Amino acid sequence: MDPFLGLLVLILGLGLGLLWSSDAWTRSTKLLATALVVLDPLAFVLFGVSGRMGPIEVLVLLAAGVALPVAAAIRLIRTARPTRTP
């Protein structure tokens, strides 16, 4: 086992705990962010066994590993930002 794996799980758990205890986001946003946080490490595990995959599969996994956290961050920032009414 990698010693940083426990630290990663602790940080992810803390982030999810803070997310679910906040009133700034709706339940659907919290569920989406939780799914993206849980699925992102899975993409990196699959990327680790990429020696058996072709180049297209590796590129798809790399794109998912970058796109999932970015999409989650953008969604959370847009949801938390108050809308301005003119």
C-alpha cells in the first residue's frame, strides 16, 4: 500500500464531509460532486494499468481524470455564486 493513499482518502473524506454539511448547495449538486470525487481516483487506477490498453483508451482516461474534477469545481463554483439581479 502506498503511504499517501490514506492521506488521499482522508482529504477526500474531509472535503465530502464539508460539502455535505454545507447549506450553500442543493442535494443534486452534492450528489454530482460526490460521484465525481469517487470516480476520479478510479480513473487514475485504470490509468495505472494502461500498459494493457491502447493509446485511445489511455487518452480517454487521462481526459476523464482531468475533466471530472474540473467539471465538479466549475459546477460547485457556479452554484455557490449568488446571481445578480439588475
